[in-house]
Amino acid sequence: MYGKKGKATSEPQRYKMHVKTGDTVQIITGKEKGKVGVILKTDPKASKIIVKGVNIITKHVKPQQEGESGKIVTFEAPIHSSNVMHYSEKEKIASRVCYTFSEDGRKLRQLKKTGEIIDN
């Protein structure tokens, strides 16, 4: 990556995403549009996430040892974080996130449409 004035920096750039691991999200675009799932893993460097049960792909794996047979493996492939919105299980609706503060001064994430707090 490059820093100021085009000089190479040793540490990679970290990007802030609006979702975290464990959040319930709804897919808002693409072939999986409308599906709801929980985020299993995030990759902030590439702004990609892996959602349980969404974007399932199959991969044919060659045998590694002699005498072993090949396999067909299915797993969730990553999707871009901009293709999802937070989802409220109670109201069954997708919403954007706003930030509020609790009485003890902690910053909390809150769904805009329902007012539901999504931080624990």
C-alpha cells in the first residue's frame, strides 16, 4: 500500500466496516437478494464478509494421496460488505445503523427504523 506522497508503507491499510462478526444481516443485492444470515467472518482489508448459508459454492478437490478419492466440497464464499444491511429479527425489517450513548457513556449501535440496540 502507499501512504502520503506515493511512498510505500509496510503496514496494510485497515478499512472500517459497518458490520461485525455475529451480526444478523439481510442481502440487499445480487443473486442471493433477500436472504438473511449471521456473519461468520469479516475481512476489513478487502471489505468482504462471509454470511452463513449465503453464496454457497462447490469446489472439486483432487485426491491428495494415492488411493484416496476426490471430493466435492461446498462452502460459503465471501461477498462485499456493501451488499448487506442489518436485519431486525423482531420486526423482520432491514435497517441502517446509527450510534447512541448509554447512561454509563458507552457507544452503542442502534437500528434506525426500529430503535433496537444491536450491541451487547
